[in-house]
Amino acid sequence: MRRLLTAALALVLSFYAAVSAAPRFTSTWKAPEAAGTSFAGRKVAALVISQDENLRMSSEEALVRELAAVGVKDAVAAYRLVPREELQDAVKAKPWFERAGVEGVVSLRLVRAETERNYPSTYWAAPAYSSFWGYYGYGWGVSYEFGSMREDTTLVIENLVFSVSKDKLLWAAVSETTNPKNAGTLIKDLVKETMKEMRKEKLIR
């Protein structure tokens, strides 16, 4: 399942060209003790959970850039901290985070990719649909037409912020993004909206 989700994300980010929409949060949660949390001047790891190594590395670097742009200057990509062969094992990965002095982690993980086909109203104005018998032969002979419909892909992403020193989840959200242009744009928009939401809830200064 994880490999299918990763493949879907890579395909969408690499090849899909359609009208895109900014991320929107469908649900959020914050820990009671998280108010006023600030990672300013502290090391924060950017972690993108994906089986696609190239996608993960490029997305983590994009996340680092966007975190720096909103004031988290000491952000670092997780792939730079932990060897690839040890990254997916919590016991093996933990010492690497501790030795690096990581105080917080901002994590992104694709949990679902959904594709919806939308038919324009003019689709049924075609001559083949004007009568039942005209449609009858057409319907049996054609199962779909790529040029006659639009496919919208929605990515559902889990956004998490952890305190590593306290080993606590501080903030969580689920966001939806429709037809992202590319990985860089997706990460930039996600971080922008995440920081906006966290400021609204007074989780960061």
C-alpha cells in the first residue's frame, strides 16, 4: 500500500498538468501543553516519509527551505542525519537524531491519493448521445475517451509536529491538495498553510 501511494505521489507531481488548488486542512489537533512552543534557534528535522528516495530527499530539502523562510533557521533534512539503511528503524534512527541535537521534527506523509474523473456538460451534447440507438453502438464500442474528461487528483497528507526532547506530538493536521504542480510547490504551500494555522492557534510565535 505504501509503495502504491508513493508511486501515485511521484506520478502526480511529475506529470500532472491541471488547475491546482492550495492545500486546505480538513482536521487539526494540538496538545494542551503546546501553546507558545517555539523552535527558534533550535535544530528542527524535516522528515518526509516516502519509499521513493529521490522524492523524499528533494521534498525534505524543499521543506527545509520553507521552514527557514518562516524563521526556523536551523532546519535540516532527515536524510542528512540518518543513514538510509537505518532510517526506517526507530531504535537505530533515534541515536542519530539525539547526537545531532534535534529538538523538533516537522513530518509529512502521504496517506491517500484519489483521482476523480469530471465530465464537462458539453460531453453529452455529442452526436453519439442524441438518440438511444445512436448511443447504443457507440456505448458498446467505446469505454472511455481521454480527451473528453478531466481528471482531478487529490492528495491527502498527514502533517505532524513533534518535540523530540519531550517525545511528544505537539500538533497534527490532515490536509488535502488538488492537482499540485510539483513537489516544490506542494511543500511550499503546505508549510505556508501549516505555519498560518499554527500561528492562528498560538502554537508558534
